[in-house]
Amino acid sequence: MRETPRIAIETGDQTLVCYCMFQLLTGLFLRNDPLDAVWRESEMALNFARGVKYRDAVDIIRSQQRFIATMQGRTATFSTFSDAQVDEVTFEAQLTGDRMTLMICWYWILKLKARFLLGDYAGALAAVDKVKPLLVASTAQIQLLDYFYYAALTGGGML
């Protein structure tokens, strides 16, 4: 995963670079890398995505950062992704039908995971309901592991 962005940069495929960067972050989560290290990687990925003006990639990475910040206790409370820089309600309001469904799906999966891990089971269940109609966009993506695991633990069913 680290080699692919370098090759994509050399070939000028900025979309693939962004995709590889947010998938790399997902891999670091799955590997249970220290969140400080994942945050540093996310900052580099976010700077690149912003530089090439790939809005959906920016928001996928920002979603991953919201998860990290929440897990580290850097949000206003454990029951929100909001902090001094990001307002959760405002962020979610722009997750509309004209945006990449994959990005929206992954946001709600991260929110499901965060809410479950922090004991907000009602919030986790609400996230399950948001994710369900979007799952088709994430077919064969590793992020589905978190969805199925945390949806089952939440009691929200699978599909």
C-alpha cells in the first residue's frame, strides 16, 4: 500500500493516490497501529487530497481523523465527532446525494464503530440505520468488516 501512491504520483493518477492514502489509513486502523502515528499519516494524506482538490477524499480522511480524535478524547465529548475545528452536525449535513456514496458509507461505519466502542449503543444503532442503504457502495471493501462486526454487536442486524 505504501508503494502504490508513489507509483500513482509518478504516473500522474492523483485519484488513485488519494484512494491509496485513505485505504492505507484503514489498514493502519486494522493493524491497530498507535493512533498518534495514524494521525500523522492522515495529516499527510489530507494535505495531498486538499492540494489536488478531491473533496470526497478530503472528507473520507477527515472522517478517519474524527474517529481518531474521538478515540483519543480530543472531541468535545465521547458522544460526538465535534471539536473546536469540526462541527459534526454541519459535516453530516453536507453528506448529500451528490457526494460519493462510498465516502458517506465509510463515515457512518466509523461513527458506528466509535459509538459502540464508547458505549453509546443508541448512537451506534442510529449509525447502523444510516449505513444500511449505503452498503452496496462498499461491496468488497475491507471497511465492511467493521460494519458487520459492530452492527451485530449493536443488535442492529446486518442488512
